[in-house]
Amino acid sequence: MLDKEDKDLSIRQQAKLLEVNRSGIYYQNVISDDSMMANQIAEIYSGSDCRYGYRKVHDELVEMGNLINKKKVQRIMKDLGFEGIYPKKKCTTTTPNKEHKIYPYLLKDLDINRANQVWATDITYIRLQDRFMYFIAIIDLHSRYIIEYGLSHSLEGDFYVFILKKALDKGKPEIFNTDQGSQFTSNDFIKMLSDNKIRISMDHKGRCFDNIFVERLWRTVKQEAIYYYKPENIVDLERVLITFVGWYNNQRKHQSLDYNRPAEIYYGKREVRI
């Protein structure tokens, strides 16, 4: 170990004796890559059970030796859809409609052990240079398989009903879980689930970990697709998402699935060993 207080030997002489690069002695970790930053932020946020806001996440990053300002942490957390627990006027994509019925949360202590037992959905937004786009995915919770997905320029409800219909043309779950956003509590969305005799489950208000599997999917989408490929326009973004979903379903191994792929579990080619 080099001693910067040693008056007999200079830093250059000590580095030469130990055969190390002198520049490394003065190295201080500086996060400059958005993907790297997103990874660290996600780990801290997840470790707080989705409680930390950007100020506490920033403090943790600084404590770890990183040089980064609060505004950048706030921006990336916003892009990832991460919010701390604190009073706020409204959530970005989850805007309840007080006139719509809210259903109870059915997944607490539920043993999810087969495909098409529970499907879940949510919406996340993706920032392009000149606009926001909204990405919806419907996944099977047992296999993590993405049943259906779509990209929209708005949060208008009709598009999300259309995506639900496309998913139900491929299969039908016993339970469908959403948050309390107006897109999912709308009469048309609820009617389609009820007409198919699907039990409806909704997250508790403000509890991001009720739908933790979808939250993890958003983290993967952002880190392994959006921040990696950096699409600049809608055409690029659509291409990235098509490639990502195909890769995620058919090639990406999941530790929680005993390193199997979602499609293998969903279609019954392999079993999850727990």
C-alpha cells in the first residue's frame, strides 16, 4: 500500500518500486455512463424496498465514493420509473379515477406455481429526444414470459384495452393483476376481464413491490435495451423493443427460474426447480 505521507520516498518512487501505475493512486470513482449509473441506482433503490427518493439514493452513491449530482440521480430515477415514498400530488403513469371501482389485491401469500395462473401488467415511460413514449407489457408471473406488449404516444385507455384483447387471443389467466391506474380501472378494461371470467387483482396504492416482477422487467428493459442501444426516435425504439422482447422471452436466462428461459417455462419444456 502506498503512503502519501511518506517523506522519504515520493509517490513516483513508491509506484515504481511496487510496479503500479501512478495515475491509479489518484483515481476516484466517477460515474459517467448512464447504464452503469442506472445499475447502481437500481441496486440502492431495490435494497431500500422501493422507499428511497433521489436524495437518499444520491447520498448512498456519494458514500460509495461516486461523484454525481442530485439532478442527474433524479433524472435517471425518473427514467427508470423509480419514486421514493413521500407525499405527492400524482404519479407519472398511475393516475386513479375516483369514479372507477378498485379491486382487492389477491396475490399476498399466493403460491404462483403454474403458467397462466396470474398475469400482470403495468406501464412505464421511455424518454426520447423530443417526446415521451409509453410502454405496456403483460407478463405471466410464473414464467416471466411477456405475453403481449405495445408502445403508445399517450396514456389514453383505448390502446391498453387493445393490448389486453391481443393478449387474451393467445391465452387466459385465472387472475389478472394491475395497479390502480385509470387505464386499468376503466369500464372497458374491467369488462373484458369480467367477460372472460378472470379474477381481478389490484396493487395497494403506493406499493411498487406489490407488482415487483413487472418492476424488475422495467429495470431490465431500461438497463439492457434502452440505456444500452440509446434509441433516438420512435422507429429505433420500436426496433429495439421488438428485438428485446424476442431475446427476453427466448434467450435470456433467469436466476429465479433456475437459469431457464421464460419461453421454456411458459410452454412447459422445462420445470422450475426450487
